Amino acid sequence: MNKCANQIKQALNIIAVESEVSSWRILDPERGAQIDMIIRRADRIDHVVEMKFSREDFQITKDYAMILRNKLARYAEQNPRRILFLTMITSFGVFENKYSSELVQNQIALKQLFVKDYKL
């Protein structure tokens, strides 16, 4: 596993959990979807990781919430019996609103990935 994935797993406090890391996509002109990173844990939990850059707290709008729901639904169709956790990695965190409350289980700000005591 690469260093970046280890840093993300450490920020999620799952560094000791057996897992595989990959990206995911479906090529379909009408219902396609792409996910930046999937952390597929041995305990049947999949972290669906979305990475977004912004100059302030990232805000999930109504339109973006629909995109996220589509990604989660498309992934769930192909991965039944898995528990999905939407994990947002952003520059400064996620702005709390009704959409973030409904969708996001975990969030990581960039500063959490650059801690001094990080060890491989």
C-alpha cells in the first residue's frame, strides 16, 4: 500500500484493519460514475472516498449531493452486502449543512494527513 493510502487509513483510525485500496468507475453514457478512492475493508465496510480542493470549507450543494447519491447507488449496485461510508478529503473540511449531515460519515482535512508522528 502506498504512503498516501496509509496516511488516509491512519486519519480514519483503521490503519490496522486489513484492506485493499483502488479507484472505481463505470463507463456508461447515461449512468456512469467514478470514485476517487475505495478503501475496501475485510470487515465488509467500504470507504467511498471523494477528494475535493477548495479555498475554504467544502460545501455540498443540492446538485452535488445528487451526484454523490448517484455514485453511492451505482457502486452499491455492483457491490451488494457491503456497508458504505462516504469519506470526504478536502482542503479545510466540509461545511456542515443538511446534505453533509445526510451523506458524510467521515471527513479528513489535508492537515490531518501531514502529521509529524506518522509512521509506515
